[in-house]
Amino acid sequence: MHQNRIEYSYQEYQDLVIHRWNTTVLWLSERQPEDFHHLFFAKPCPRSAWVPGRPRKKYYQNIYSKLNKQLNQKDRKYTFATLTYSTKLYHNNMVSALLGDHIKEFIRRIRKRYPGIQYFWIIELTKNFYPHFHIIFDQYVHWRVLRAIWYAVTGCSVTDIRKISPGNIAAYIAKYVSKIKKHSEDQYDYIFKHISRLWGCSRSFFNSIPKSPSKWVLLAVSFNLFILDSLIFKPDEDSELWNVPIDYHYPLLLYNYYISRSLNQSDDAWNIRSTILNYYEDCSSLLLDNCDHLYGYL
């Protein structure tokens, strides 16, 4: 379990994430800009299951997007199973304490029987706070094998096992991801303190998904320009990325007073910063007047 979930209550951690969201500004540039008239500020919405609203929606959209890309590969056969616990054998807190070990042992035995098999699992909580999990394998696994191994690990035999074609499984798993996203705050509070992980996968489950390079270069991070949104020219409350006016590029980059963390050490970041400063060197006296304007408000 992450240290933050040990140190903070659910509400305290929510407040911490929201505070950081409100007070952090990222400085970005396009990796290959057409000119250097454009610098960008960003206040991206955090991707967190623990904060309701946009952060939680973004968290589960990311999971679904990755699954959708992976599961739509036509050359695979997938097995989907829901593995549950008997309420006669286990109390919900007992399940929460043992779940991690049970998943590890269950998967160890599956992989011994099917070497090289890849998997993805995700936790769901019932309204009575009983955890169970849904698991996807990237090949066909006979239902008798799944049922026998789950019984050997937990003593429970209640399972739902289905073989699903690649064309249908993405929509099928979307139904379950949507259900989990709609857990109540009490359910999320319980998961936060009692269950170490919301989901997990084998190392190579998503490896076949190509990753395109980002068009953005992170230049720096600031925690003080948020004090007045007028200073960062944020167009509206929901904007996550916007252009910074030309006459504020130079003073903001020139003075580290505005930078709370060192500039990105990559060659791209330093080359872009140097090019911007050189670009405006001839008109620096005009632009430096804006520094005093900014200092007066921070």
C-alpha cells in the first residue's frame, strides 16, 4: 500500500490532491515549435481514483483506453473471469487482508499451468463491502482449471468464467469499469484504507501497444503563479492548457523567482529556453518592465 494511504485519511488525501491541483502550474513548449512566440502554461486535471468528478473519470478513462487498444487485437483469444469469496467462509475485512496474497498465488498457479500467459485484473467492491475481482487472460483458459485453482487457493468455488471474442471483450469490460467508477464515497473510503491496489497486470500485458512521443517538452514547474489567475492568463476555470502572452515569456523564464522547481534537465528543454531568451535579447529592456509588474503581485 502506498505510504500516503497509510499516513492520511481518505478525506485528508483528497484535500491534498485538490490543493496540489489548484496550486501547480507546468511550463510547456512544443517539441518542434514553428516559432518561439508561444509558451504554454498547463494545469492538468490529476488522474486519481480518490478524487470524485473529473480526476476519477480521467483515471478510469485511462484504464479503459489502454484496455480497449489491447483487447481489440484480432489475433488474440481472451478469457474473462469474475472470482468471488464465500460470505460463509470470509468476513469482508478478512478478504481485504488476504486478497493481495490470494491474487498472487492464484496467478502463480495459472502461470505454472500456462507459461507466458498475460493477465489484467481489477477490484470491485459490493454494496456490502465485499471485494472480488475481474481478471482477463490473453489466451483461452478452461473453466475447470480456473475454478479448481481458485478453490485450492481460497476454498471458494463461486466464479463466473467466459470466453469472449476480441471484438466484444472491450465493450464487455467497459461495463465493469463503469460500475467500479460509480462506487459510493463510502466504498472508495473503504478501498483506500483496506485494499492495497485497485488493479494490476503482468509486465507484458500492455507491451504491444505502441507509444507515440509527446509533442510537448516540460520546461519547469511553478507553485506560486497561481495566486492570481490573471498573472497566468488562464482563460477559464476548466482550461488545462493555454498560451502565455509573448511579453511575459522573457521575464518569467529569465528570473528563477517564478520557478519553484529546476528546469527540466533534458537537452530539448534547455535548448528551447536558450532559444527563447536569445530571441528576445534585443527587446529585453521593454520586456523587463513586466518583471516589476509581476513582482508586485507575488
